[in-house]
Amino acid sequence: MNAFQKLGLDADLLKAIEDMGFETPSEVQEKSIPILLEQETDLVSLAQTGTGKTAAFGFPLIQKIDSNSKKTQALILSPTRELCLQITNELKNYSKYKRSLNVVAVYGGASITDQARSISRGAQIIVATPGRMQDMIRRNLADISSINYCVLDEADEMLNMGFYEDIKSILSHTPKEKKTWLFSATMPKEVAKIAKKFMTDPKEITVGSKNKGSVNVSHEYYLVNHRNRYDALKRLADANPDIFSVIFCRTKRDTQKVAEKLIEDGYNAAALHGDLSQNQRDLVMKSFRTRQIQMLVATDVAARGIDVDDITHVINYQLPDEIETYTHRSGRTGRAGKQGVSMVIISKSEVRKIRTVEKIIQQKFEEKSIPDGKEICK
Ligand code: ADP
Ligand code: MG
């Protein structure tokens, strides 16, 4: 009996899991799946980014859906369009041997009529961003009045992005008896509030310690004169020719500027931020996923939840204003058991912030010098 079978998953799922090459369940999967399969309960499940939360709710959900009925039975809310598409793709993979199961993604920036049409053909699972879901309900294009399960994925991110009111309103259109499964990397006050207000006696699972950075990530900082930030970035890229990285800037303007300079200087780079059209964002993500782009320069909002495998380096071109955000940034690397590096380019005047970050992630930074760049560090 393999380890997934022991959790109680059925043959169709086990076959799909084998196709995906998953050999053993991650800790959050091991803890969440049996509870969700065997008990009709609300659940709060906290685990770091990259620990496999999608399958932790996706496997049991797919097993519990009645694919003979075309009614919408589950709603998954997730913070961004990219994540909606990613979750939808994953669920389609998991359910490839369950032919009559339909998963439909619902998000802004694409035709609402097309999405409504897909739902009307029978979508047992809807994966939605809160904003677009609200629209759908208001315009009577989706019926979630008899769902059995509601998943709040990346709950901390959704609340960070200001979706509290949308979530509240969406939940008011769902039956009282449904079960709510909340997944999150961190448990800030707002998430605790949601759990208290909208859930009934939730079971709780915590993997690792709350708010801690991923253990597969080592953290490094590079002291530079702030005028030389860009040169430092280039040296770091040159010293790591196989770099496949996300570079975080604080503003859309910086993001665009740094990406343009990198392109000018001959690097495979692109910008990802909110001023791009959805079409442009999709194209950028596609080129990044397929490795045509090695350096994705992004704002925090645009990069939320991106799950691209094998990101080798996260580079903080600037530290984020909110230190919590650092955890999310560095969580883009070191996923699925792989080793990753999170680098911070920082000037002398800000270096004390590193100590604050260390306290929050409960990990130490290593101070390193820019390769062959003594002159730009002064
Ligand atoms: P999270 O939502 O916790 O940030 P994801 O669900 O996006 O994490 O999973 C991160 C990566 O790990 C994905 O690429 C996923 O395919 C992979 N993964 C998940 N579970 C397993 C497993 N049991 N074995 C191998 N890889 C896994
Ligand atoms: Mg996730």
C-alpha cells in the first residue's frame, strides 16, 4: 500500500498522483487529507508556502464531489487570477480519471459571459477570485446556494489584498451547513477573525511554526551604496549564470525601470506589475514558466502566489515596507523540498532592518559581498 493510499484516497486519484510523480505526501497533506476525507468538519490548516496545500484540499475535495450531479458543489476562493488558473489546472490533473468532473475558473480581466457559459454547462467546482465571484453572484450567473464545501485558499493573501468584504458577502450566499476549509501560510489577526466569524468549531492543523520562513531557503544580504543597486543586481546575475529568479521591487515604476535596464543590458528579463494588461501578464508568466525569461522583475501584488518550480533565487532589489511580505517573497523559492536562496540588496542606512526580518523568520542572514564588486559596496 503506498503512502497516499493509506490516507484513504481512491483508485482514480492514486493513478493521477502516480502520473504526476508525487511519491510521498507532504506533512500538510498527511495531516489534512484524512480529516477532510473522514470528517465533515471545518478546518484551518496553516503551512508555509510551497508545502503542497493545493493537493491537501484538492485531493479530498475531488474525492467528495458527486460527479454524476452537475450542480456546483464546491467553491474555492483564491487571491489572484494567476492562482485561480494554477489551482484549476492542478485540479484538472488530479481528476483526469474522473471524466465527468468539471472545474471552472472565474477571474477578472476575461469575458464574464464565457465564464458564465462554462458554469451553465455544469461546473461541480468553481475556482474564483473574490471580486469576480461577487460580480457573478450579483448578476445571477452562478448559483452557490447549495454548495457543500468552500475553500479559502491563501487566506492571508486574500485579506492582505482587501477582500474581506467580498468574502463576507460571497459566504452569505452559501448554505449554513457547508463546510469551510481555510488554508493559509500565516495566521495574522484578520485570518483568525474570519475563522471565528465564518467557521464552526474548526479543527486546526499547523505545520512547522507559524510565520516562519521556509527552511529550504538560505538568506543572504549584500551591503551596497544605494546608487549602485542596479550594478549589484547585474553582478549577482553574472555570478549565477543559471539563475532563474524573481526580483522584487517596491513600486510599479521601479519594476518597469529595472526590467527595461536588464533587457537593454542583454539579460532575459521581463516586468510583471499591475499596469500590464491581463493578456500581457499571461504572456509574461508563460515565458517565465517555459524559462524563456530567467529574471522576472515583479511587484509584490503581481507575484502573489506564483508557483513556478525551481526558482533558484529570490532577489529583494529593495526590502518590502511590510516585513511580513518578506516571508511571501522568499517563499517563491525553496519549494517542494528544493534548496533556494533569498538575497537582499541593501544600503548601510537600512541594514538594521535585516535584524527585524531575522526575528520574524527565525533564521539568520549571512552577510556576503557582491562578487568582484568591492568598489560598488562602498
Ligand atoms: P502551497 O500552496 O503550499 O504554496 P503548492 O500546492 O502550490 O504549495 O505546491 C508546491 C509545489 O509542490 C507544486 O509544484 C506541487 O506540484 C508540488 N507538490 C505538492 N505536493 C507534492 C508531493 N506530495 N510530492 C511532490 N511534489 C509535490
Ligand atoms: Mg497555495
